[in-house]
Amino acid sequence: MSLDTEGATRFKASIPADYDRTGAARRVGSLTPGSISHGPTEPREPRSQEGSAVSLPHDETAGSTKTDATGDIAAVIVLAAGQGTRMKSRLPKVLHLLAGKPLVWHALAAAAGLDPRLLVVVLGHGRDDVAAFLTASTDLPPVLIAIQEEQHGTGHACACALAVTGQLTGTVLVTYGDVPLLNTSTLAALAADHRANGNAVTVLTASMTDPAGYGRVVRDPAGQVAEIVEQKDANAEQRAIREVNSGVYAFDAGVLIDALGRLSSANAAGEQYLTDVVGIATSDGRRVGAVEVPDPVETEGVNDRVQLAELAKELNARLVRRAQLAGVTVHDPATTWLHADVTIGPDTEILPGTQLQAGTSVGSGCSIGPDTTLIACTVGDEASVVRSHCQGATIGAKATVGPFSYLRPGAVLDEGSKVGAFVELKNSTVGAGSKVPHLSYVGDTTIGRRTNIGAGTITANYDGDHKFPTVVGDHAFVGSNSTLVAPITVHDGAYVAAGSTVTTDVGPGDLAVARGRQHTVDGWTLRRRSGSPSATAAQAARSAGDQASADGAPAAPHTNETVPPNGSTGKPATAQGDQPA
Ligand code: UD1
Ligand code: CA
């Protein structure tokens, strides 16, 4: 964004505390022109637009689409005051998500790509929620909010916008908040054509096989745009016209302001139509042009949840295609869902059934999926994630996750570490080269380097009131089916015997054995289950053992084995941890 305009307008605005109940938002109190009440919003630096988030996926090319041909855009006005009744939702229509971002975000991101001096959104229904979203957004440039308290039509909505912008000169673009697939490049082409032809108004049009519901573009005998006639007001001849108004326009600011003041609501809808600006301009003898949109899907709006899903699919196809062209192998575009702000490095493979959601970035040479969901995750190069659900996790380079792992916020896997099957990890770090391969819950834990956590290990981090931390050092070994009762530290090089419930710290190099001693009752089955298949099998084994020992082979262990002095069954206490993994 350029910095040459009124300072106050650079900041995110909140809804004016005091606005005109019947009409356009107005400036309040002693605020300077161009600002409306900023409420509690802190002034802040306008964000630069390097990086992809703002311009993508609406920008086919990297960086700004703005060219000299586009010229200086005074303002882009995004209309978003309508109710969206057909969504049948408590959520305002423009907050419904597409590729992880609200519809209005997509509309604003496309407009922001043009680097206009002002970005204005007109809100009405659900304005508090929409304003809250805009105020909290960190990936949009500052947006000026105008309130349209009652929806008296698209022309009236534009007048509300102009009431908060202060004096404008130059080109003003108008788009809709519920039209999410419009590309910045299309807006740029519209502005460039508008400028090149010295038009007063330029309409973005689309050719429709079924134009029902749209405003029709009526041309004079010379082929010049004469007016736009709404479906409701059109005669049979006009209804047959297939060229429709997309609802996106470039206006000369002065012409727009003048014509909005002359709108009437004497029409079928009883509204002030923005489309009437076209007829007013031509009857004033001004030049009106039209630019056809390259792909009509760009100007499709969302009115119900069927259209929401259709456009979501279309946007996803674009995002997948862009990833593929950037060197990502996507095996099944139909079942791969990418959110708008996701980044993926080259030579990464995405297997079917994978969703990469908002805030996720994946390095290069990774393998993700099948059937994996990553939400706000960071994945380093050459990592692999198989059939897993991960949110807010950082997966280091060459780390492996899954199958069937659940990584929760704060899970950090350092380079080359492993989290395996049926393991849940929360707010925990697995150090470089360490492994939690099977069936574990690890919470609020820091694991050092090259440590092995045996199958079925549980960190007992919660006493019902508070959570406590666990620390396991470097080169440590926790035997299978152990419980580490936090707060606890298992120091470097320490071992924990399988099946232990560890309640006190284990010093460096110490072995903790914390389990019931084994007591074996000799011949119990033979006596107490006499005649059973178990007893028969036992008897056979004993007889075979007797025979073998008579032959000099090792006997089966059926002698009365009591508990040996080391507290174990005679097996080494530490060798019962993890399977080799
Ligand atoms: C409008 C156009 C029509 C065009 C179509 C393209 C007019 C009169 N008609 O018709 O020529 O073919 O878009 O989709 O402009 N809005 C407000 N305040 C209002 C009314 C509308 O903010 O008072 C916003 C809505 O939230 C919506 C957009 O403007 O985002 C379009 O409004 P909508 O009522 O859907 O216009 P259409 O009847 O579809
Ligand atoms: Ca509409």
C-alpha cells in the first residue's frame, strides 16, 4: 500500500460507535476526514505484501499484479451488507469459509493485490462479527469499514462507502464480498482497460448460457454499452440477452459520486441500483465500456451452501494445480484439500485423502499422507507423515510420523525423530533422533536426543487439578508399558525397566525398576485345572522337558522358580523395552 494518504485511514477501522440509522455510515465526532471511529484498534504499520498470503490464490502470478497500465486505484469498494438468507446460518454469509478463509477475505485479498489507496468494505448484516474478523486479521492490509444499516440496494451501499472515504479522485472499483474466486489479474485488466479507453464506467461482463437472475448488458446499435437492466425489470427481448453484468465495475470517482446522487428506487425491487449508474453515464454522453471476464466462475457468487461447496472445489483445484506446477506431486487432486495460505516445497509428495489446512507449511522432499490432516503445522524437509492428524505441530526435517499418530498443539519433533503408531503427543518435544514408536501418550514432556520411549509408555501429567512436566534426558531408555508420573525427570543415560510406574526422579545412568515382583506357583494348572486342555498341554510340555533334560538339552522352566534376588524373573531388567524400530 502506498503511504501518501491520510494517516488515519491506514489503520484498521472498527464500526463507528455512532452511525446513521437510516443510511450511510458517517464520520463521527471530531475525527479527521477519511477515518471513522477506530474504537480500541491500535494504529499499526501497514503490512507489506511480499509473501504469498495476501495475493494468493487470487493472483496467478507472484508479487503485485499492479502495472502502470492499471494506474493508481483510488479505492476498491467491497459490498458485503446483504443478509445471505439462503445460507440458513447464524454466521454472516461472508464469514463462511472457503479454503480456510472467509469469503470476504478472498474478496479483500483479490482487491488488495491491486494496491489501492483505500480498501473499503460495506457491512450491514452480521457487521460486528465481520468487523471482528477484519480487525483480527493479520494478513490483510488495513480495511476501512462503512456501515449500511438498511439494505436499500447496491447503489445505496456504494453511497455508504463513499461517505467514509473522504474526497476521491481517479478510479474506483466495486466488487462483492460473496464472490471469492475473482482474480487480482482480472481486476487489473478491468482497471487497465478502463484507463486505456478513458472510460467513465467499465463493466466486467460474462457470457452466460443461462443468464437468469443477472442484470443484462444492453448495447446500442453501434455495439456500445447503453444500460444494464435487471432481470426483474427486463422485457422479453432484454431477457434473451446472454451478456450479463458480473457486478464488478471500474468507475471514474467523480462520475460515480454524481450518479449515485441521482439514483431512484422506482424499479421492480424498490432499490437504488448501482447498475443505473451505467444508464446515467451514457445518457450524460459519457463513455461506458465492457470487459469480458476470462472465466465466468470468477464472478460467481455464493448464495447457498451448494454454491459454497462448488466454489470450494473450484478453488481447491486451482490451489492443487498451482502446487503441482511448483513441483509438488499430488497423486489425487480430487481428495487433496489445500487451504489458501498453505506452502509446500518442491519434490514433496501428497498422497490421497490429505488435507493441509490454514497455517501449514511443508518443506521439500516430504511425503504426506495418505489420509492425513495437518492444521497449522510446520513440516521440515524430507519428513514423512502417514495417516495422521496433526494440529499446531512442528515436525522437523527427516522426522517420521504415523501411521495413526495424533500430534496436538505444541508437539515438536526435532530432526530425524520418530513418533509412531497410536501415539498422542501434546505440548512435548521429541529430541533429535529420539523415538516414541508405539501406543504412547506423551504430554508436557521434553525428551532429549537419541532416547527411546518404549511401547505403551504413558506420561501421567495430570492430577485432576494441574498439569505437570516430564523430562527425559539424552540416550535414555524407557521400557515398555511404563508410567512416568509427573513432575518427574529421567536423566541422561538412565533406564526404566518395562512395566514400571516411576514416581521419583531417575539419576543419570541409573536403572529404575518399579513394578510388582513376580511370584510363580509351581504346577498350579496341573492341580487346579486338572483335566483341562491347559493342564494337558502343560503336562505334555513338562514330560517333553523331562525327556529333553534326560537327553542333555536345556529343560523347560517348570521347576519351582522363586523370585530371584534382583527383583526380576531372571531376565535382564532393561531388555524389555521397545521392539527394534
Ligand atoms: C447484482 C446486480 C446485477 C448483477 C448481479 C451479479 C444490481 C442492482 N444488480 O444483482 O446486475 O448481474 O449483482 O451478481 O446491482 N449488497 C449490499 N447492500 C445492498 C444490496 C446488496 O451490500 O443494499 C451487496 C450484497 O451483500 C451482495 C452484492 O451487494 O454481496 C450484490 O447484491 P445482490 O442483492 O446479490 O445483487 P443481485 O440482485 O444479485
Ligand atoms: Ca447475488
